[in-house]
Amino acid sequence: MSENSLEEIWSKIRLLLKSHPWHGVPIGNNIPQTVTTYIEIVPTDTVKYEIEKNSGYLKVDRPQKYSNICPTPYGFIPQTLCAENVGEYCMKMTGRDNIKGDNDPLDICVITEKSLNHSNILLQAIPIGGLRMIDNNEADDKIIAVMKDDAIFSEWKDITDCSESFIERLKHYFLTYKDAPGSEGKRCEIHSVYGKEEAYEVINASHRDYLNKHGDLNTLLNRKDI
């Protein structure tokens, strides 16, 4: 089946059905340098929203119990999954054993000068680095990106362009947003902060994990036995 035929099929499907943000939205044609991003929460939200995996609708995960505010718009990269390949890459980079992916889409923080006043939107983001977060021996990477064509932050090309105070703010949020102040037995740790080349590796690994589990619909449409 030709590329034009596949595009025609998809155009007709999208006229009838709303695409699932995780499965039905393309990751993009220029990964890992540019990725489609689905935004679940924005800094003004006082409720933690996240995707309901089966339906594709946003659900209320929980009200924010404490004063933690997500510093940037936050969501995930469609058609990614943190599973075997992501876990193996985390073990390679940390020297640890028995780490696996968290079985969720790959998380992403998007830096922009603009105020996004609601979530449930798509945008194009340019990865510049990430946080290697481990949650109960599960790889839970947070990719850091800038919004494509942002008037100010599109000049940032790598994590080294971010100020130390900004990175510390991101780290503080992810290390504390699940826990009460002063609580013991923290479940999360951030092993390291990495630049864009490692971010590319994580994105590619998560896309491979997604394809291994869910397959590629274009390939399915091209099969001769169905």
C-alpha cells in the first residue's frame, strides 16, 4: 500500500473518530530531534490530571495535596512506552540491576515563555535533556524539552543552557509531589541529569518498546494476509 493510500485512510478515520492521545497521535516524522507532545497538566492546575489509558480521556488522578506546582507544562510523548528497552538503558547508564520500565508513556516537561491556560492539547517539542528518575526500581525518565519556535527558549539547545536553579526546581517537584513534607522513606530518586544525546536514546528506546507491544498501524494496514 502506498504512502498516499495510508494517508488517505488515516484522513478518513480522523473525520469519524477522535484519535487516542497515546495510540492515535503520531510521534512525529523527525524523532528524536522533535517530538509530538500531549500536555496533561499546566503550572496553574491544582489537580493532578493524567490520561486514562483505555479511553484516552483525561482523568483526575488526585488533587494536589501540598503546595507543589509543576514548573512547566507536563505530559507524555505519544507512541512511547517505558518497558524493556528503557529499563535496560537505565541499567546500562546507572550500573544497577533489576530496573524495569514503569509501563507508562514517556513523560516530558516542556519549557515555554507562553502561559498555557489548559491541558489536553498537542504541541511540538525539541528535547534538550532529561532527569533519570527511578521510582521503586522502575525507570521513570522525565524528558526536558523546549516548545518548538518559542520566542525565547528555542535558543536552548542542551540541558547545559538551563540554569542550575531551574533544574533544582524540576528535581524538587518530582522528588516531593507524591510525599508529605518531612515524610520518611522516599520512593523516588533522581540518579542523574543528562543532555540531549541521552534524551534521544531514551526516546528511541521508548518508541521501540511501544512498537514491540502495540505494533505499528501502518505496517498492519500493509499486511497481505488480512
